[in-house]
Amino acid sequence: MDDIILASNVSRSFGNVQALKGLDLAVRRGEFLVILGPNGAGKTTLIKILSTLSRPSGGSVMIDGMDATTDAVQIRQMIGVLSHDSYLYNDLTAEENLRFFGKMYGLADDVLERRIDELLEKVELFHRAGDRVGTLSRGMKQRLSIARALIHNPSILLLDEPYTGLDQHAAQTFEKVLLELDPSKTTRVMISHNIERSLRSCDRVVIMVRGKVVYDSPRSDIGSVEELKETYIALVDGERDA
């Protein structure tokens, strides 16, 4: 598999604070990568750079052979983002929200309508299609956000703590949709604090601490959740001591 994401010597500073410090990361096409790390490790900053919402202070980021700085418009067409913010409009209905985003991505009307029905069915919100988003629960909004992120069949799905605030049902629905994605068509990069859930689904684990990658392993080389937890704690504590 070739690399669809390639970050080389990436740095990002906010005043005197250096969020990323010469970070190198390659993600293979079709891979499901999970990024773990404590608060302040630079994980969200990295996701924002990969999604072209932020620019690196130094280094380079290539997305499917395109430069994330100069080719941001083209790159955004192939990326879906799911984060703490739902990016939904409360005054629009569930289907109106999906229709709005689908048109923004240039989907043809007939394709879009089929896609809306298909995704609402997948996230178990077909029965709430005509309800305003403002009337939906937090879990329902997050499930609708999944549909929003997938409406244009993105080649890359970037997930920033997607399980935050989800009830058990919403979390199970999300995990089912995520695992049903065809790896030949979708590369997934997920930030998470949940080691158990991460190991159930991923192909590879990266740990970030203080703006850099300190651990990188395929899932097949990780024996158990307990083993990864011990490694995580040792690396985080070691970096903090340093």
C-alpha cells in the first residue's frame, strides 16, 4: 500500500508554545490508524493540519500526492472530519443538513438523495429525517454528524475523539458504521483516549507525547490491552520526567 498521508518534520507553534516538534508520520492507503496521547500532546493540532484547517509552522504535509498548504481546496473534497463540534445547523432538519453538505461537495441530486436515505438508515435516524436537529439528543446529533462526515464518500476520514459524549447505543452504532467502511476506499485516522476500543478496530497504533511520535506499532505486534496501557504509561511518564 502507498502512503496517502505523509507528514515530514512538521512543527506548529502558538506564540512560545510548540505544539508539534518535527513530527514525521506516514499513513498507508486504506489503513485504520489510532493516535493516542495525553492532553496537550498535539493530537488535535495534527488533525487540524491534516484536514487543512491549520497550516504547519514548518515541514510539509502531503495528502494523496498534494501539498496540504497549496492544494487545500482539492484536498478538502476528499476528506471527512468528525470532531467534538457537530458542524450541524440546529434550525434545519436532519435530511436538510445532509442535503446542504452534499450539495456543498457537488453531489448530483439523484445520487445525493439516495446517499441521504442510505446514511440515515445506517446511523438509525431515518425515522427522524424530518425533525429539526435542535430537537435531537446529543447522541443523535453525533450519529448525524457521522452521516455528514461520510456524505461525499471521503477517501480519508479524520476522527477527533468521536466517542466523546456518546451514550452506549450511539457509540455502538458509530463503531459499526466505522468498521463497515471499505478499507480499499477509506483511510481512517482516529484520535482517542480509549485504548480498549481503539485496539478492537485499528490496524496500527501511534502514541504522541509533547508534540512528537514516541511509539508506532502495527496492531498485530501488540499483545493485549494491558500491555499497551503499560507501554503508554511508561512513555508518557518518561517524557514528562524528561
